[in-house]
Amino acid sequence: MEGAPDKRDMARVSDACRVAYRSIDGSSPAERKIAARTLNLSASGVCLVAEDALQPDRHVALEMILSDRDAPVVAVGRVVWCDRDGDQFRIGVCFTWLREEDRKDLGIIGDYVARMLARDQSGD
């Protein structure tokens, strides 16, 4: 977000995970999944890089492939911001729901972020 203060209170890791997302709301049939990648990730949200813009306050269903996990992490989030970045868009999404087996107090994503940060600090 250009010029906006950084309001993040969770540790984030810069990681390019594969993501499939689709926009959801109660009034339309399921939309197609769109491929994207993460720019950074935390236990509270994700910054996506995608070819399509998403309007703030729109809800999206996400399937994220973390590099050290076989099964995707399934989540729902609310678009907080969307900025054009050349011919793509950077999209900030705040998690609002995680599948029960993925949640564990957001442990799967939080643990992943902690492992990646520790790896980066150790130089591996």
C-alpha cells in the first residue's frame, strides 16, 4: 500500500506459495478458481499477486500450498486492499475463517511463518 502506515501486528514471511482463490458471496454461483501466488504471509493474512483486481470487502476462498506441506491450507478471507503493480495486482487479504484441521489457532500458518523466518535468519 503506497503511503499507508504498516498496521501489521503479526510476523510475516516473504514467500511465493501457490494459491488458488475464488471470489465468494451469497448472491452468485461459485466463481472459477484463479491462480495467484503469495508475496508474503502471516497467521492473520496474506498478500497475493494476481492478474485480476479484487474490490475491498469482497470475500474470497483460498487454497494455499505451503512449501513444506502436502495438502493445501483452506481459508476464507476479506480483501482489505488492492493495488495495481504494473500489469498485476497486489491484494491484501485478512483471514476470517480457516478449515478446522488447518486452524489450530492459526497454528499451521503461524508455525510455517516461524519456521521460514528461523530458516532465513540461520542462513539455510
